[in-house]
Amino acid sequence: MNNEAGSLNLGTVVSVRGSVVDVQFEIDLPPIFTLLRCGANDEIAIEVLAQLDAHRVRGIALTPTQGLARGAVVTDTGAPLLAPVGKNIIGRMFDVFGDPIDHQSAPADVEWRSVHNAPPALVRRSTQSEIFETGIKAIDVLVPLERGGKAGLFGGAGVGKTVLLTEMIHNMVGHHEGVSIFCGIGERCREGEELYRDMKDAGVLSNMVMLFGQMNEPPGSRFRVGHAALTMAEYFRDDEHRDVLLLIDNIFRFIQAGSEVSGLMGQMPSRLGYQPTMSTELAGLEERIANTDNGAITSIQAVYVPADDFTDPAAVHTFSHLSASIVLSRKRASEGLYPAIDPLQSSSKMATPGIIGDRHYQLAQEIRRTLAQYTELKDIIAMLGLEQLSPEDRDIVGRARRLEHFLTQPFFTTEQFSGVAGKLVSLEDALDGCERILRDEFKDYPESALYMIGAIDEAKLKLHAVAPVPAAEALAHES
């Protein structure tokens, strides 16, 4: 890191409690957010979070504090935490300090900027609403994303949030001439290493920057890595006028790290043990993600939902910032319907006739209506069987089940596990397929012919490989 100790304002450690360090300065008290350095090689970094009195500050360590003791000399760097920006950071992997963690030398010709920046002024924000195509049927048809907006991927552990994020990175490189920034907050280092290797193999690393604050790192480091990623994203948007796709995995870990920092600093917790400043801290991060006259930062954020409880304060506060919410369902994942997106719980503010057009809007509404009616009929089917339904209701069930199967999609990022080649589906092909299913064009096709295909015409090719089963018999068997 660019360590500027020009003034050499020195202090001494007066107490160490885990990651919380109190430092005494006799002359100048460092301002809030100043980075302090101490240790034999300045390897311990502390960010000032509070001024206790005329001579003491309290900070949170961004690195482990092993070996730190009372009386240790602390250097005031005179600057906040800085992140590297510039063309040469593309294709690289960094930690919260901007140090490379990909076993390569530090990038040359980079500029260092503070990670603490204000959101863009309202006058600079764009007022246009544009759709951001992902190539994933279930998202583009039912939960269209906004260019320059924020979308949340909600789900418990193991329902496919990280896989969906990785697939979007893969698809974006072909679609948009922008740059992707992947920010791993408090996730497993194994996932980071796998993602780096997969992106390198797929040839998309040349258009990406990766930052990681792994789950084994102190809470201060995990809390600031999101701000460092946003500083890089703002450089590409404002200086290079490029569109940026910012992927955050996982925004809940940011809230969790803030909760740990708050507890260590001795603040009184609020409801369910979260920090009293959670709403402000989250807004400070989210409001910097915006669409301006220079370019757009489009953000897709994975949100871990504790115990699948959507009334948890972390989930509620995150919901309020999003233009689209993609909810992943454990039940659909257990049925093998991947991506496991719950179409009835997921929503998008873009899904209005004025933005997506009348045909798309009406089709999305009809799909939701059909799936909602099927959900209501499930109890009757479970108790009395499919035969007791009226012919109209049986048709609804058939359409709904075919739609559910058609909205599954093989991913490029899971080819090595599934052996099925990934598919990128245009919005027009996805809408066409749903429309034809709703018109009962595929009424006599078994559901398996529509499972894990791209465009709808692939069902005809797949039909020859599937033993034909009468539709009513297949439904009765499956229910």
C-alpha cells in the first residue's frame, strides 16, 4: 500500500482488546477514518473510528493484532484507507489494501484513491430506465434487471447464489463492453480461488477485477472491502466512461462485519443483535452504486437470508435499496429446477408496460397467474389426486409444470459438473417459448422434453431422446 508517513505523527498503544486498539497521541489527533500503522514492518493497520478525548483515539484493526502490545509505537499515515485504480488493475486479484493476492507483482502506473467517497449528486444521475439483459430466461422474462440498478439474490445457504453470480459474469462479457468487478465479502477462500481459476479458463479475466475480504480475516477488513471495490468501480464509470457490473458476494457478510465492529467498539445493539447504525452503513455503500451521465454501475448482490427468514432486519434493510429482488427457493432447488428462482416471490420495479413493453408485461403477468393458480391447486392434487380437477384446472397444471421446466437452464459454469453444455437465451427466444407453452402448443410433449433446454425449439430435438408419455398420465404420476 502507498504508505505516506510524511508528518511522522507518532502515538503509542494504550490498550488492545481483540481487534479494538486505543492509541494515545500527544500532539495532533488523527481525524476519523485515518489509517494508522504499527508493528515491526508496519504490517498492522488500524482505522480510526472514534476520538475518545483530547489525546486518545479508538480504532479497529484491519489486520490480525497478534504481537501488538501496550507501548507499541503507532504511525499516523495522514491518509484514509486507499485503493488502487487504473487500467492495470484489470485481470488482477486484490485484498482490501490493494495488495495483489494472485502471486504476481504489484500493478504499475496505478493511482491510489480514498475508499470513502460521497454518492454522485442527484443532478448527475441518469433518469432513463434501461433493461440489462442477462441471457438467463427466468430473470429476463420475470425479473428484468435495470442498467445502473441494484438487484439482490436472496436465499439461504446452498441454493445457488454464487453459481448464479458466476454465470452472470460469464454472460456479461459477451453482452456488454464493460468491466466486471467481483467483490467477495466474508466468503470462503476456496470459492475465490475456484472463481479466479474458472474465469481464467473461460478467458474473461482480462475484463475483470477481483477483491476479497475472506471469512478468516478480521471484521474491519471484511467491512471495508466493499468500499474498496466501489472506489474501483467509480473510477471505470467516471474516468473511463465505461459500464461496470459490480458483483457482491455476500452483502449480508458486510452487515455482519459491521455488527462485529459495532460490538467490539462497545455500541449498544439494536433489534436481534444488529448494530444500531446498520441502515446508515448499508445506505453509505448502496447509494454510491448509481447510473450517471458518464456510465452506469449495475450491481448484483447475493444476500444470505438467516434461517430463510425474510423478516430479518438485514434482509428488510437490503430489500429497500433494490430495483429487483431475485428470491431463490430451497424447495425448487430440491426438485432440481435450476436456477431455483421463485417466480412468485421475486419482483422487479422494471416490470411495467412503459419500460419492458406491453407484450412482455402481459406475458409475465400471465406466467405468474398460471404459476399462482397451480400453487393453489397443489393442496387439492395432494389430497384428491389430479383426476378430481376440472379439465380447465388440469390444463392450468399442465401449462404451469411445462413453464417451470422451460424456465430451467443449463449453465456454462456448471458444465464440468453436469456434463450439459451451457445455453445463453435471448429475451425474444425466452418470451416466444413461454407464449407458445401458454397457447398449449406443447401440450402433448412430456415435461422432461422442456427441462434444461435453451430456446423452445430444442424441445422437438430432445423429444426423440425421451420416451413419449401421455401428458395426463405423466402429470398424475408426478403429482
